[in-house]
Amino acid sequence: MRLSLLCALAALLPVPALAGPGLAADSADAVAAPASVTRNLIADPLRGAERDLLFASDVDQLIQARAAATPATAKRDEPAEGPAQTLLKRGLALLGTPYRWGGTSPEAGFDCSGLVGYVFRTALGIELPRISRDMARDGEKVERSSLVPGDLVFFGRRGKRVDHVGIYIGDGRFLHAPRTGRDVTVSQLDTGYWARRFLQARRVAQLGSDS
């Protein structure tokens, strides 16, 4: 009788549903699962998220540190700019400046020697004579075939008298202020009008032979 009563009472009690895919008991079974399963389903994802967050933070700090260090590093790695490069950069920035007889500044315009003197003075702090024929007496005379960027090239229209000057920029070209009505420009040294009027070239002493 007692056994029958116990069986009857057991039949009246609710029986938990078996765990299966998509059943409400899934979450309860997961919580009640053994410790190893719980670590896989809950603890590891949380620790993984923390690791991802820390990793992202570390990478962000690394990127910021590298970005801050990059300019200095790049400057150390890049070769130092030589005086000839500094000179040409300054001169080429003046392309398009109008010619003006007696002019010595971008605001007033340039004549040929005014341009050359301004570029050497503002780029390198080198003072040159004011007029082209006096410039042609300074520095070291160089052969036309040995020209390097930064050398001065001189021209004359009447006999052998120098009356025009420009700055050699390489590849058979030079920078100069040609004449009234023209702007600071680059012309060919090896062909055409200026090739026929070339007289000599000079290397400014402060630039040296390896500029």
C-alpha cells in the first residue's frame, strides 16, 4: 500500500523536460552543466571579449606611438637635402614671377641678376655681386660639359661681353628671368637661342664641386 501511494504521488509531480535543440530547457541545462561545459559556453566567450578589447587597445596605442615617432624616424632615414637642392627648390618656386629691369624681389619682379642674387641669398645666405658681368668673375670657372645643378650660366649678345645669367638646374636646362614682357622661366641651354649665346659657367665657391 505504501509503495503504491508513493508511486501515485510521484506521478502527480511535474517531470522536467529533456534538453534538446530549441527547447526552453536549453538555458537551464547550460547553467546546470558540468563546470567544463560552463567554462566553454560562458567563461571563455567573456574572457575572449576581454582579450579582444585589450588587444584593440594595445594596437591603438601602438599605432598612436608609431604615428608620433614616424616623422622623426623618417627624417633620420631620409638623406639630408644638399645646398643645390635647397637652391633649386627656392628658385623654381619663383617660376611665373614677372620680369622687371632692376627688380630684386618677388613683389617687384626680377631682372636676370636680381633673380639669381635673390635665390642665393634667401636659400643659402650667399651674397653675390649685383650684376651679371661681376658674377661672371666670381667662383670657379667650369666647362659646359661639367655643369651641375646650382652652377651659374652666362650669356652675351654682343661679342664676348656677359649680359645675362641663369641658374643651371640639370638636364640641359636653366632657370632665369629672360626679358621685359616675360616671366621667370626654364629654358634649354643646349639648343636654340640661348645655346648660341652661351659664354661661360661658374660654380659659386660655397657650393663646392660636389653640390
